Amino acid sequence: MRKFLMTTAAAVCLLPGTAWSQVQPPQQPATPGNATQPPAGDSTKSSSDVSADAQKLDSTGLSDIIVTAQRQSESSQRAAIAINVVGGADLVNNGITQPDRLNSLVPALTIANVGPNATSFIRGVGNFSVQVTSDPAVAFNYDGVYIGRFTATSTTFFDTDRIEVLKGPQGTLYGRNATAGAINILPTQPKIGELSGYGAVQYGNYNALSVEGAVNIPIGENGAVRVSGIVNDRDGYNSDGSSDDKSEGLRIQVKSNLTPNLTARVAFDYEHLGGIGAGLTFLDTYACSAATVSLPGESPHCVVKPTGLSRADGNTSAASQAFWTSLASGVTGRTRDPFPLGSQNSSFYGSNADIEWDTGHGTLTIIPAVRFDHVQNVTPSGGFPIADDQKDIQYSVETRFAGKISLLDYQLGFFYYNEDASLRQGSITSNTSGSFALPEVVDTQSYAPFARLTAHLGPKFRLVGGIRYTHDNRQFNSHNVTIAETCAAGATCPTAVLETVVPYITLLPFAIPGQSPTQLAPSTIAGPTPNTIISRTDYFFNSSLSVGKVTWRGAAEYDLTNTSLVYASTETGFRSGGFNTAVVLDANAPVSQVYQPEYLTAYTIGSKNRFFNNRVQLNLEAFLWKYRNEQVSHGTVDEINRPGSYTQNVGRSTIKGIEAEGRVLITPTTQISTDVQYLHARNDSFAFNVVGYPLTNCTVASAGFAGRLPLFNVNCSGLPSYNSPTWSVNLSGQQTVPLGDYKLVLTADTQYKTSRFTYFDFATEQLQPASWTTNAQLSFGPASGQWSIAGFVRNIENTRLLTAPIAFQGLLSAYTSPPRTFGGRVSVKF
């Protein structure tokens, strides 16, 4: 199968085409993605109507998809921006119910699970931080609403019209922090005056059961209500049951044409995550020093010892527990307790509205929204257990007015965002101590006026200019406590009661001292067993950050023909700064308490084309990104040896490359597609200080001392950026076999990525070799698409790839991709 796809790939790349995920072939099987909806604010035209108006497509050629990435309804082939679009049918066919599976459809995108959270990268630009003190570099927008916490996106991929992945900074039309790009999830909207719906049941190995459905009920001739939901129940991919999926989601929408010029839609959504949650594998132990001589194939100046555990071993399997409990606890005479089993019980609620009024002079759009998150989990994090109890409340409202004056199309808008995040957390971050947040509170207020103009200087030539001023005010307050357990000098403590991972210090299994007088003078009491001592140190942090930044976009667009477009653009973006709970005593501190914004400028030249009566497509994009003041989060210690996840500004990089997306309708029943990206991403300047000699391939030099701790300068300049494979190739094919009134559809796809570093340290052990991941599906059903039966297999190679291998305090732990899965699906629509 792979050889067949590879053989056809070269021909496809030489022919015009778009990304296979951007268009849907004619006569799709019965799936929710085929329930195409009118664009927001257009209750009279379906997606196919607008597509026909935009391109006058031949019904026998490649079909099209409508996007609203530029805050207007247009064909994806007429959108002069770097974008991939994944239709709802593609999500169902590929079994994508959570964000991390989007990697298989968009070569430029990397989403990795870090505990219960997902982190996202586009072309190597992103961040591993999942803390309330930091924001993602890829802006996530659900139903037109910016979502500040990526955790709240886990169960949104159902009854979906499409997902738009925008590559590069979004500095004019989007709300906050879109340095790397944006992911827009657009749910299927209610269909005015129509009774319809769908249902799908899927079952596979690992007892994976997924039930999804929606019903659309008319309310008279001018309104409708749509109710949709999903339930996922799957055993864990790891031997200890971790990396399971126990989730459900519900969405209710009401839409009405209140007058011929006024349309309103109100939506409510709910998600819940349960089960054990993501698990990881203990890969290696390591010890590094300037004097250490490494063996071939290991990181320099380090002794690395594999644990011998399989990537399918979760952190609480019998073999993993035997490894973990064999390690010294740090209390003389006592080994570690078993690693705690993970758990999660997280709920997310949201409500938003979309009000559109055609004033006769332009269209006014208002999108108010409110969201509530409550995250509760116990997770292995980066190889040490963490218990979280986090609550977030965010409010936002976006107002836009779009109109036309003579040769000018314009959009004027204002965005307001407020988030209050509170985290109570307990973690066993070292052999002898635990760290607690009591709590950490981050309050964010952001506002941004923006404008965009499009000048039609001729029937084929357009100039586009946009500008946005964003102002962020952030306040940070935190009370952190370290509880340490020691054994009296010269004594042993074989019966010591060790700390457990709990979110509150009052839940610890022993009494604790009162508040310490200063952060350098702990208070102590006798422990619960002979010769043990419990100490407590309190740390208080109170910081603020106020940032104002102008971002802009300039572009030129030219229609070579009715089906060929060329464009060039320059756009800027930035991501706000944030806070660390790091103790800073002198100028040599390895981590600051406040880190600054990062910035990215992107230069793009592109072309979108259709040829041969819309049977062939070719989209080309060349890009150059200049990335500076990069924010990087990683596990390290501050100058008094307090471990944690800290964010630093480390330097700048240059990212350039070419992406070609091809699609060919060879016959009315045969399609071949490809998406090829060449990426050259290099660190121009990437340097920081760290306590202790690190596991890395970067250059390491002594930098003196931070307090009494040895300080080292780590310089990764010249190395390729992490999560940025040089080559990424997606190949796919689809063959439809007509059988009278029925049809048989065979689809296959494969993704290839060259070797890439997968984490911040650039260690040999964090390098994922080149990899293939192949999927296939066979479906049967009537030609009308009213129902279908399908069988599928994913990750045929059964390769578990490194997604986030985290080195921390002598232990390398890794999250990995799912193993081979297979199963069947039955779907029906009415």
C-alpha cells in the first residue's frame, strides 16, 4: 500500500492540487462532516452554494470547502493565506476525537500530550508549558471564541463542520497569542427549518467504544435547535491502564433568523474527562558532569542507563513500580513508595452567542462568551507525580463591523478578554521534598482594537492591510510551600512515612510545621517516626506585567485566472509574557520571576491553482519566519535548588521552507493526494543558564555559581529547532468501487517524518528517528450515503513514537504516540 502511494506521490506533486484534507470528494459516506452548514451570518446559502458562487465548480470535479479564517465566508482556494482545512468526515474516518490526533492530517502541526494537557507546535514554534502562568503559542479558537487553556479542548471534535489550521502569526484578526498560528474548530451549526441528524457507533481493540450523534429540529420556518453529543470509553494504551479515554461531550445550539437582516445563535457546551489519564514510560537514568566520558550514541558527558522498560509500560505497571521503588528516597535507609496511579475528573462548561445584523451599510457581528473550567487530576507529569486542582473563568466579547466603501472592503473590530485562573497543586519534585501552591492566581485582562482593509485595484489585483493593538495586563500572586523530610545526622529512618502526592498540604500523612519566618529560614518539627525531621519553607510571589504591542499584516493578491491565485504577505505576531515561581537572590539566578513576550514575523509567497476542469489542484507556499525572544518551558531548578517547570526567553531562530499540497481526481472514482513540507528551522541564538550539568547535545560551559550551586551556560545555537522535521510527507489515496446502488470505498494514507528532536534539551535520547505511520479503511454503503459500515486499522506499523521525552533530575521519561488500533464503525444519517 505504501509503495503504491509513494509511486503516485511524485506525479501528484507535479500536478495542481490542494491538501487532501482541504476538500471532500463527491458522494461522501454518511458522516457528520457532510452536514455542511451555511457560513456564520448567511442563513440562505449552504456551503456548497457559496462554493459554487465563488468558483463555479464543475460538479464532476473536485469539490470545495468554505472557510471563515479571514472572518468572511470564502472558498479555501480563494483564501490567500497559509491554511489547512480538515473536514468533519476526515475527523470521523481517521478516528480523531482529541487534538493530538490532528498530527496525522496536517504536516506542519505537532501536538504532544504532556500529562493531561496537550501542547501544540506549528513548524517548530510552540511551547511545552501547561501552567496557568503561561499561554500557548498556537491560539485555539472554538466556535469563534479564544480558549485560554488548551486542556479545555480535549472533547470538542464531534459534530464538526471543519477544523482550520492557520500557519504563522495571526496579528490582525485573532485575539491573543497567535505566534505560531491558530486552530479553529467550527461545529456544525443548526440548519434552519430542517429535521435531520446522524448517528455513529465505533468499536475497536482496547475495548474502544465511541458513540456520537446529533439531531437538528426545526423551530418554525426561521429557526432550529441542534443537539449533539459524544461518549468515548476506551481502555488504556499502556500496560497499567493509563493513556485511556473516558470522556463525554454535549453541545446545544439554537439559531434563528429573527428578521430578514438579523440572525442570532446561542450555544452551550459541556465536556468531562475521567479515567486514569495519560501515562508515561521511564526510559533512562542519567548522570552528567564535565568530566564524564560518554559511550557512543549517548549524550555528551553523560552516563545513560536504559531502564529496560517497554514503551508500552505505563509508569505504574509492575515492572515500572519495581524500578521506581528500587530508587533511593533521599531519606537514609528508606526506598521510595510505589508511584501513584493517575486519575482525572475534569469538567468544562461554556456558553457563547453569535449575533449578526445586516445594517444595510455593513454587517455587525457580536460574539460574547463565558467559560468555566475545573481541572482535577493526579498525573506523572515529567517523571514525578503531581496533583492539580485548578479553576479557570474566562469572559470575552468580540465585536466586528464589515462593510464596503467604493473599492475598499473593510473590517473594524474590538476584542476584550478576561481570565481568572487559580491553581492549587502538590508535587513530589525531588527525593526528599514536595512543593505546594496555596494557590497560584493569575488574572489577565486583554483588549485589542483592530482594522483590516482590502483595496480592489482592478478586477484581479488586491492589496490588503491590517493592524491590531493588543494590551495585556497580568497580575500574579502565589503562596508556595516546600515540605522536606530528612533523617537526623548519623541515624537511619527505615520506617519514615514519605510524602504523598496531594493538592493540599493538609492532606499529607503527617503533621507539618507552621509558616516559616523567611524563605531562607525553614520552620521544623519532629517527624512521625524516629529520627525524622519535617521542615517547611514558605515563598510568596507577587508580580505584574503590562504589555502593549502593535501587530500588522500587509499582502498583495492577484488572480492569474478564475482558478489560479498568487499572493505574498508579511505578518507579525506576539505572545504575552508570564511568571515563574523562582527564587531570585542575585544576578546569577538561572531563572527570572517574570519572562517577556516573544515575537514572530512571517514572510509568505503562495499560489493556489485548479486545472483540467477542476480535476487537479496544486497549492504552493514558500515561507520565512523570524522568531525572536523565544519562550521555552522546561523542568529545572532555581538558585536555591527548588525544582519546577520554569519558562525562559532563550534567543531567536530562523524558520524557512516550502510546502506543496497536491490532489488529483484521476477518474470520477479514484483520487490521489499528497502534502509535502520541507522545513529548515535553526536556532540562531539559543542560550540559557541552568543549575547542574544537563543532559544535552548543546555546548555546555561553566558559568560560576548561583548562590552555592554550580551554574552552567547551555548554548544550543546552530542546532535544528525541536519538533521540526526537515521533511514531512502525507500521502493518501481513495478508490470507490460502484456496486449498483451501493459502493465500496477503500482509503489509505501514510505519513512520513524525518528524524527530529522532540524536546527542549536536544539530547540524543530525545531524538525520534525517521518514521512512517500508515492507516487504511474499507467502507460499504448505499451510493446515497444514508448509511455506511466501515472497518479500519491505524498505525499499521505499530510504532510508538516519542512525543515528549522529559529529562528531569536524573530520569528520562517519555509520553508516546498510540499503538496500532483497529475496529469497525456503523453510521447513519437522516
